[in-house]
Amino acid sequence: MRQARLWARLVGVENAVVERVVFGEDDGVLVVSVRPARQRRRRCGICRRRAPGYDQGHGRRRWRALDLGRVRVFVEADAPRVCCPRHGIVVAAVPWARHGAGHTYAFDEQVAWLATQCSKTAVTQLMRVSWRTVGAIVARVWADVDGLVDRLAGLRRIGIDEISWKKGHKYLTVVVCHDSGRLVWAGSGRDRATLRAFFAALGPGRSAQITHISADGADWIADVVARHCPAAVVCADAFHVVSWATDALDQVRRQVWNLARHEAGGSKRHVQGPGRATQRAVGAARTLKRCRWALWKNPDTLTEQQTAKLAWIAKTGPIPYRAYLLKEGLRAVFQIAKTNADDAVVALDRWASWARRSRIPAFVALQRRIAAHRTAILATINHRLSNGRIESMNTKIRLITRMAFGFHSADALIALAMLSLGGHRPTLHSK
Ligand SMILES: [Zn+2]
């Protein structure tokens, strides 16, 4: 029957026979009843090997298929169980959907593609599914891709980083390839056990091939790396080192702000409601509080207003301004390293003696921290490990963690990150 074959194409079921098509006028739902083609029947849902039938299971089941125009479509079929010699009694495999999934392959593929291309709202409204469902779909699509590709092949220079998510309550450890710029591995947690799982997946042979590892200087990373890749050169990611200086600067800004606020006229009482009064910074203290971004950002990206704020600090606050110059000085070391490693080493030493004599406790402490990581920082300068790639990967993963906030599990977040940044993005119409 030619019409049956057309229906099979329209709803995206292959290796199946369309038995009946029913359109429900009331609910506006199209139900396409099918049965697997003869050679696809009685197969284990997990391993897809032939297995003897067991029983009829729980009767008919439905799978959501891609909409036809504005009409919602379901594929309906029996869901008998088989008795697999390896997996026991399981629901039989169907050729149009993954085992245990409530959506067809075509539906899964489209959702996964959309999730790596557009916003949460766009995916959920267009596909008429919940964000949690998107998470589950992304996880099973990635599991299939992961089974087909060897993402850890040929790694030489890698970066290891930790990313916080769920507002800092949870962490991911991520591994990035410096050469391809791809995310190659991600695991839930930030501890030795998590990182050991990466090296276990890599295996001793390939671990020995790693020549350079960059990280943020955390002890737990250094320990595991020393154990598994003793010969690799350990580098400090420049953007992490600069972020230490940004943190020190913020400490200085907050201290000065607190002092200004507690001076006479530095704050005034602000009544928010009955029995609720707070002190609000005014005058210089308030301006200083609002300078955070002007101090944080790179000078070439400042807005006009932020430039004015910085000029104000230069005039009125010698200590925060000196702290700002120290932060910029450290950033300059890595800028110089891009063109001349020797000059950068000289600049680093000059910076260290400047910070040591600065009499700003936060920067004296920072100088000590930098001295402790000197070998790794010099390695970064001398081996010219690209900082930009690792930093932009860090930014991209942070965006994904924000997008993945409503996902049920870390697995779904990892799957979305791997599909988006691992070099195996889902494709549409893959056939
Ligand atoms: Zn099986």
C-alpha cells in the first residue's frame, strides 16, 4: 500500500509497517499505529540482539513524533517483552526510538540540535516539551554519539578547569584540548576522584603522551597530574592568574569603601519599611562602591562612564588606584608573553618586586602566591600555551551551566556541554 509507505516517511519511522492512521478531531492529535518489520521484531531493547518472546508487557505504547504542521503526532505500537540471555526480561526494541525513550529518533535529533543552537524558551515552546525532557533527550543523544567516537584520541596539550553551577553549590571538572579548542571531557565534582576518572578513561598509554597540562594552580589538580603524567609540563592558565589579581583588587576596593562608609557623612539611614532600616553609602563611598566594573574590566573595553570613574579614582583614591595599576601590570606580563617570552619574564620579576613593596596587604599576599606558582607561570610564558582558547571555553561552559539550570542531573548538563563544544554537534536531516 503506497499510502502506508508515505505515512511511514512522514512520521519518520523506518523498518516498520503502518497499520492505521487515526486523527482525533477533539484533541487534534494524529496517531499512527505501526508494527516493527519482521526482521526487527523480538529484539532486546538494550543490546538489540534477537531474543525469545516473553509476554505482551503492558499493552500499547505511544511515542511522540515530530509534529506535522501544527498537528501533534504520536506513533503507537505494542510493547511486548523479550527474554534476553544477557539482559533478562526487557521491553523489545523498536526501530523508531531509543530504548526507554518516549520520543522518536527524529524528535530526539531535532531537540538536541535546537538545544545547541537556540534559547531554552525557543526549544521548549517550539517542540512543546518541558526543559527537563530536553535534558533527558540531550543526555541520551550524547550517550549514543559518545559510543561512536573516541574523543580522547591524540591528546597532547590539555587544560583542566573547574566550573561552578547551581549557584556555586555544584562543580564540574572539565578537560579541554589546547590544539583543537574542543571540550574533551567533563565530570561532576571538583576533587581528586573526579580527575582520576578522566585519567582512568584516558588510560596509562595515552596519559604518557600528554606533553603539557594547564590548570588554575589548585593542589588537587597538581597532585593527580603529577601521579598520572609525571613528564608533562605543568602550566598556569593566564586568565586564572589575572583573576587572582582581580580578586585582590576587589578586596582593596571593599576595604576602602568600608572605611569611607563609616566616616562621618559616608552613609545615611535608609528606611525600607516599618522596623526595617539600613545604612546606605553616599558621596565618595557610594561612587567607590559603583566603581567595581570600571576596576575589573580591561581598559580597552571600558565605557565612557567607566573611564570617568577610573579617572576619579586616580585623583581621589591613591590606594585603590595603585591596586588597579598592579592588576593591570600583571595582565601586561601575559600580553608581553604573546610576543616575547624573555621580556615577559623580566616584566614578571619587576611586577613581583613592585607588589612586594606596595604595602597593600592583598597584593603582598598575591605576590607570595605568584612566587609559589612561579614555575608553572614561567612554563606558560615559555611554552606559549594559548590562553584565549581556554578562557573562551570557560566562558562558553559557564553560559551552558546557566542554561542547564533546570536540568535534573549533572549528566544532562555534561551532555549539553559535550554536544555543544566537543566537536560533534548534532546535525539535522542526517540521512
Ligand atoms: Zn540484551
